[in-house]
Amino acid sequence: MNSEKAVAYLLPIAAIILFLVIMLSPSYFKGQDVHQEINRLTRDVAEENWDSATARLLLLDIEWQRVVNRIQFGAEREEINSLSRSLARLQGVINAEDKDSALAELAEVNYYWLAIGR
């Protein structure tokens, strides 16, 4: 009877602790790949290397989709949507080969990336 009571108390406590760890851990599941791709893409845009920037943006988008699956339960939905919208705008700006707008969008993408999990 005592072991049944212990399980009845410990199981919900363990579940709550597990959910708290998941909800508070997006910064651990983010990794560094997206941030590295943002930095590489910024360098390509600054050097006006548009072909490389287009390829890097594709890699950044692929990596972002991987990370979203890992952090979607712990990060705020608005942060995820904001970063996704910025990446979509960045695609248009890079296609137009507009250096100033691309650098501004990249700064915004970087800001949203750093804000996730804070």
C-alpha cells in the first residue's frame, strides 16, 4: 500500500518536472548551426556575393526548419513566426540583390534568433 501511494505522488511530480524541463530548454536545443549560417550569410551579403548568399539562405532555411521541430514546445510561437517571416523577406531582398535591406533583415533575423529561449 505504501509503494502505491509513493507512485501516486511521484509520478505526477516527475511528469511536471519533465514538462518544465522541456518548456524551459529551447536555448539548449537551439544549437549553433543557425547562428553560424546567419554569420556566413551576413558575410556573403556584405561582400555582395549573391550566388553564395542565395545558397547560404537555402542552408539557413533548412537548418531553421530542423531547429523549429526541436524548440517548438519551449519557444514562444510569436518568436518562431517572426523569425520565419524575416527569412521570407530576406529571400526577396537577396533576389533583388539589395545589400542594405539584406543586412537590415539579417540583423533582425539575428535578433530574433538570440531572443529565442531567453
